[in-house]
Amino acid sequence: MTRFLICEHEGQRPDREAKVYHITDIEDNHEVHLFENDELVEMRIYYKSSRAWGETTAIDTAEKWCLGLIH
């Protein structure tokens, strides 16, 4: 499995950060790593149903985490 960093987010809450990766394996999936105080809190995987949908949803999740909309 190969992982490519697509984007990083830091937001309104300085203690939160998120990284979005494109995962190449059998299908192209997206993985979001959610950090709080530099510690990995959660990892979410968005499986490909269409490339645009998976990437858009992953980036939206990263933004919402950094804005404090995901607890």
C-alpha cells in the first residue's frame, strides 16, 4: 500500500490538525488522520465509489475536524 499526502489542515482550534492521504491499493481510497495535541485521535477511511466523491468527503472531514464541528 502506498500513501500520498494530499493536504494538511490546521484550523480555528490550534490544538487540532488533520492530514488527508490518497491510498493506492486495489482501489483508490482516501484516509484522514485526525490529530489533537499532536496525538492521533482517529483515522477514517473513505472507500472509492468515485474518485471525486471520496476526495471531497475526506477533505471536508479534515476541515470540519479543525473547525471543531467533529467531536
